[in-house]
Amino acid sequence: MVGGVSAVVLIKAETSSVNELAQKLVELKGVAEVFSVAGQYDLVAIVRVKENEQLAEVVSDKMRKLPGVQLTETMIAFRVFTKAAVEGMFDLGS
């Protein structure tokens, strides 16, 4: 998303509701992907929206209020690097 806001949201969830919560999260508008992970957190959600206000709506107004969410930590991305974009930088003139 050019000019948009991307964020990684780390989520601690109730153990009994991880799979159900992941399904509910991925259905939220603005949530691109949800990963079940090992470690300190249970789920990682990738959020892509047009502006910061929408990020606040997704995380604070919707995500954090879902049953089973115990804690969230949001990291806003300054830049997003993709394999295609990186390869394109070195492919100028081919």
C-alpha cells in the first residue's frame, strides 16, 4: 500500500482461544495476515491501512476488545521492504 500505514501487532491470547481468535482477527478490515507463533506472544497480526486514525480503530477499538486478547504491542513500520522492490532496485537497466 503506497502512502499507507503498516504495523505489526504482537498479541498475547488466552491459550484456549488462540485459533478462534486468529480467525476473528483476520476478518477485521485492515488486517492483512495473522500468524500463530511460538515464543512470548501467541499471534502476530499484520495491519495495513491508509492512515494512523484507521490503525487506532483497528487495534484499539476492535482488536483489543475481542474475547481472548490479553495484551497487544503495536509496532508501526517506517519503511516496508519487499523482495520485488529490492530486486527492482538492482534490475535498473537490464
